[in-house]
Amino acid sequence: MNAALRVLRKPYGTLARSLALVVLAAVILFLVSEALGAYDDLQLANGAYYFVVLAGLTVLTGLSGQISLGHGALMAVGAYTVALLIGNEHWPLVPALLAATGIAALVGTAVGAAATRLRGPYLAGATLAFAIGLPALADKYTGTFGGENGLSINPPTPPSALGASFPLERWEAWIACVGALFVLFAMNNLKSSGTGRAFRAVRDDEIAASLCGLRVGRVQTLAFVLSAACAGLGGGLLAVVLQLAAPGAFQLGLSLSLLTAIVLGGLGSLTGAIWGAAVLVLLPSWTNDLAHSFSLPGNVTANLPLAIYGLVLIGAMIAWPSGIQGAVRAVALRLPARRASGGS
Amino acid sequence: MTRFIDLTLNGISTGAVYAAVALALVLIWRATRIVNFAQGGMLMITTFIASSVINTSGSYWLGFVVALASGLVLGAIVERLLIRKVEGGPPLNAVIVALGLLVLLQASAGMIWGNTPRSFPPAFSIRGYDVGGTRVLFSPNDTFIVLVVIGVAVGLAALFRGTAIGLKLRAAAFQPEVARLLGVRVGRMFTLGWALAALVGSLAGLLVAPAVFVGPNQFDPILIFGFTAAVLGGLDSPVGAVVGGIALGLVLSYVSGYEGASLVTLAALVVLLAVLMIRPGGLFSSTRERRV
Amino acid sequence: MALLEIESLTTDYGPVRAVDGVTLAVEHGSVTAVLGANGAGKTSLLRTISGLERASAGHVRLDGEEILGVAVEDIVRRGLSHVPEGRGVIAELSTEENLRVGGLSRGADALALSDIYELFPPLRERRTQLAASLSGGERQMLSIGRALMARPRVLLLDEPSLGLAPRVIAQIMQLISSLAAERGLAVLLVEQNARSALSIAHRGIVLNLGCIVADDDAHKLAADEGMRHAYLGF
């Protein structure tokens, strides 16, 4: 045990720590997915691809200090890429997902490069315009993009090795979770790496960072590209899980919900991204149940999740800037301190 | 050729509305250094209120006045209760609060009035003028829109440049701490700035509602266009807001006419990015843009 | 009774005590210099007096009236003007607009612009120019002139000599001295440039870590070698 701990503290310990984390998470997810029924497995899948997007977004906003309201549109890029490649070109799953990640990353490069000259509200406004404008392309080129109805794809079939009656939902959950684990590994490493430190340095003081030799523009663009890649992967996974890529799923509300999720979870925190993903998945069903038990009219029910998002955003910034993870950390800090281990 | 003229005239009248939204954004930016992303939501609410008043009372102008008054009140309340808490802090916080307010307002409107867009009467006839036998795409209502917006812009410019209150508003915006030392009640100035901005925003909502219909999400594009126009003209410049609005209106009108309406928002994005890349301070900026 | 009386004033920034039980008085028509190294608490002292910082304890009396706890915006109406560190010139407004803002709190009772221009002729030349284009010395004149618009009885000045050339410093100091003498102002002058400050001051106070370590006649303080070497740098 001591030997293992010593390994984890070494310089390459970050990699080992991330690996340990991922393995642990994989085991937990496997057990959970086995225990859940079809509906809940689907929820798990949804949560997993939301986590993929949120992990990238929280790194962008929390670590790199850049706000983006356009990640819903980047998800759309990933989703439509997968839908076109799997549906029209019959690509296999993994290459299609990789392509989605890559193409979204490319778009992210363009957006990110433009974004390096923008700050705060200007960046928000530009990405907002992007979020509202990009889905319009689907309307313009209805031939390729299927217009309002979007593009549908065949569900991914579980390999025969798992047995003929293996539930589709669990297979989808596994696919999405593998994506989530991969992103978890990558982002966790990133946070502790030199690149992660560069992100923070540029966020905190651009002038000082550039005086230390950091190319501010490149660092910021890199953050955008990585988060766009995550959004593309998340969108691709969404297309696989829902078997559909349609404009209705990628309206402005999505980008705003993503923002709410990372604010709620705690900016810059990967654990927070997990909380955020959970909220995104569970809140609509909870509010629906709430509405039904109180027999609330249709208008109220439909708008309740959004109203709650709005309140969360406002409340979080005013009263609770570090989100759920911050609150958890604050509680943890009040617990009796562990005995200091000698010489770390 | 007539198509070009029609598109130009159309661009001017839609541009006037963008100018009004841009003015509201510029006002708040000048007063409190915040971009009010909730502006679209606020003017949507006041337009809904006007719609309800018009439906119950039958009088357009009563609804008009009530909308403006509720705009004043809404702006003051929002600043005093919400924005006050994030003024002067990191810009990200203010952006998120404004977005949260936008979402909340849209959801609330959906809950109260429903999500189905409803129609809204114009102030005057929307039948185009008859010019030498042809009907032009510019109506008495359009004339009203353009005149009102120009009037408001001139009024605001006079307020800011020529009055003591305007001086206080500017001092409070540029250097709040110093202004306090000089006796300016900075808090009140911030509230006033937001109230005025919301008033102008309500006006924009009333002017554009007949075209876009009234619904929780109907004004989203207007926010984008208003923001683009404000950036184009320079967030610090009311004159810029008007010029930017009209210019953008023209550009988008041509895009819509020659390329199709669905590309309009993307076109606005292109304009926005072009301005931010080439001349971040906008066309009329007198202050140097913040270059880090 | 002195025009400005400060009694046991204490200001804390969280766990750090920036001003520690400061007691001093400034007479009508006199200049009191507050000196000390960086971080000694001089600026915090002024900011507490004018209300920008909240005091933890103590009293501030203007002409016998307690002004501690009065809102910052109202302090100037009581007759106390604070020219902040860095001058606080509003760069986006013109010279004249800056001056006018200074007079707003007094309305019709404010000093006339012409009086300020008589005092500071360079400002008249630049009246319509943006304050951003003014030189350091002109900005100092502007910020002092702006403070005078409200007809204060007490003037707080935070490091007016900062960033100015020696000749300009001498001019400014001379100006401050005559303002006190001719208009009867009680001037509290915070300075790092102790030599210049003591040359026009009647009284000198040295702060260290928020406490007063010396409080004496300005001449005596300037002559005290030990004090000069320890705290005043000359």
C-alpha cells in the first residue's frame, strides 16, 4: 500500500493517479449499469455524454477563464458529423466518433482563434451569435442536414459476444461511459499538467503570463480546441444514444443549460462536471414528477426546468460562486484535519 | 432595382429597431460597464404586458404607455436587486447573472402567457406608401419607428452631454469610487441607467413585436442583432448605436433578400466577428479599447 | 477645537490592522503632514476618514460633528474633500466636465469655474480637452481644483507629489500651502516625499504599521536626524 502511495506521489504520479481514478470509475460504472433497468441505463448514457461536454467546458471557463455560449452548436457539429458518417457513409462507430471529435476541434480552432481577441462580454456575445446562427445552416441546406426532422441513424448493435438479449440501452450506456472515462482521464491529466498551469496563468494575468514566455493567443485557442473536441465527442455520443441529430435539440437553451451545469457544479472542477451532468439529466424528470404531483398546468411544467436553471445561474453567482463542489470542499475543510504525513 | 429599394427601405426600418436595442445595451454599458444579455428577455416581458393591456382595454396607446412604465420599473428593480450584487466584480459573474435572468424571464413568460407566439398590433398602418403608382415597402408605421428611434437617440445624447444628471451618470460609470468622493450618489445613477435602458428596450420591443410576434423566444435574434449593432457602433457611443443599427439592418436586409432569411443570424455573426477583429472599439469609439 | 479631530481611529482589513488607534487634530488654516514608509497605513487612514473604508473603532469629528459612519457620497456635503491616491482624474471626461462634477454636490453654491481657472491657468487652456491628455502636474491641479469646487473646509490629499518632476512638486506644495493660509482650509497631507511635505507643513506625524510613532512640529521633525533616517528616508 505504501509503495503504491509512493508511486502516486512521483512526478509521473499524475498519470498513475488519473489511471487509478479511471479504473475505479470504470468499475463503479460497470456495476451500476448492470444493476439498472433499461430506462435508467439510458439516463446513465445521457449523463455520460453530458459529462463529456461539461468536462471540456468547465476546463475552458474555469481553468482558462473564457466563457462560451456556443458549445451547444459545437455539440451539433459532432452530432451531425456522426449522423452523416454512420447514416450515409456507413462508417463504423469509433472512427465516426473520432471524426466528430476532430471536426468539432477544427471548428473550435476557428472560433478559438477569433476568441483570443475577445474578452468577457464580447466573447459571450460572439459565441451566443454562433450558437443561434449555426443551427440555421440546417434550415438552409435541408437536403444534407434533413431540415427540421434531422438525420436519424440505426441504433448501435451490441456485439454478439455479449449475448443476443443484451439490452441496447446498456450497450449505449457502455459506449457513452467509455467516452466519458477517456475524457475524464485526459482532462484530469490536463489539469495537473504544464498546459493546465498555462491555462490558469493566462486566465489570471495575461500580461504576466506573456512576460513568462507563454503565447497567450495559442494557450487560449488550445483551451478552446480541447473543449470543442469534447463538445464534438459529446454531441457524437448523443447522436448514437438518441439515434438522431435534429436542430431542435441544439437550440440556445442547450448552451445555457450547459453553462448552468458547470456553474452549479463549480467552475474548473471535474467532479463538478459530474454533478452538473447529473442535474442536466435528472432535473427535467424531477420537475415533471413535481408538476404532476401538484397538477401544475402544462405551461408551468414545460418551463419549470428552465426557470430553475435561471434561478440557479442567478443564485449561484450571487450567493454561491463556487457551486456544489465548492460547498462540498468548504464542508470538507471544516472536518478535522488528517495527520500531516511526513515529507511529501 | 425596385427590389433593391425595397430591401434598403426595409433595412432602414428594421435597422431602427436594432438601433433601439443597441441603445439600451449602450446605456447600460455606459452606466454600469455590464452587457445586459437579459435585455431581450426584459423587453419581451414588457411587450407581453402591453399585449395583455391592449387585449383587455382595447387601447394600443394605453398598452404602449404601460409597457414603457413597466420597463422603467423592471430596469430599476433588476439593477437594485440583482445586478447591484455583481457590479464591479469579475465580468464573468455579471454575464452569468444576466443570462440567468434571461432564462428565468423566458421561462416565466412561458408559464404566465404560454409558449405560443401571439400577434401584436402595429402603431400605425403597415401598408406601404403609394409612390407614383407602385407600393413601396415602407409604411407609416416604419416612419414612426424611424422617427421615434432617432428622437430617443437625440434625447439620450442631449441627456448625457448637456445635463447635470448626464454628467453624474458618466462620472459614476467611469470612476465610481472617485464619483462617490465627489458626492455623486453612484448607486442611484446605476439604477437610473438601467431604468432608462429598460425603457428604451421596451420601446424597441413594441416597435418590433408586430413583425416577430410575441413569445418567450421570439426576441432572441433581436438581442443578437442589437448586440452586434452596439458593438459595430461602439459600446460607448449612442450615436454609434443608431448608425450601427441602421447599417446592420441594411446588411441583413440584403442578405435576407438575396440569400435567404435563414442565413441572417450567421450574417450578423460574421459582421460581429469582423468588427471585433478589425476595430474592436467599434466605428465611433472615442475611448481606446481595452488592449491587454 | 480643531476643525478636524481624529480619535483612536482603527481600521482592520480582515486580520490585518491597517490603522491602529490614530489620534490627531488639524487646525483651521494649517497643514498637517502624514508621513511614513509604504504600507504604513497612510492611505488607509485617509480612506477611513472619507468613508471609503469602514472603521473598526474611533471617532472622526468635523467641526465638532461626528462624521464617522456617514456615507461617502455625503461626506463632501459636510465639507470634507478627499483627493485620492493617483489623483482620480476621470480620463474620459473633459477638464471642465471634471471640474463641474466636483461642484455638483453644492449646486449653485459651488465655486465658479472662473475662480478655479484663475488659480490654475493651465486648466483654462485645456478646458475642453479630455482629461486623459493632461500632464501629471496638470492632473494634480485638476484634482485639487475639482475638490475645491465644493468649497471644502477640510482637504485630504493622498501623495500629490507622486510621479511629478521636482519643479512641479515645489509648485504644487506651494499651492497647497497658500490654500491653507488664504482659504483657511485644514489640510491633511499624506506624502512619501517627506522633505517636500515638511517644508510647507505646520505639523508632522509619522506612521509605522498603522501607529503614530512621532507627532511634532514640522521643523522639529525635519531636524530630528534619528527620525529622518529611520522612517523618512532622508
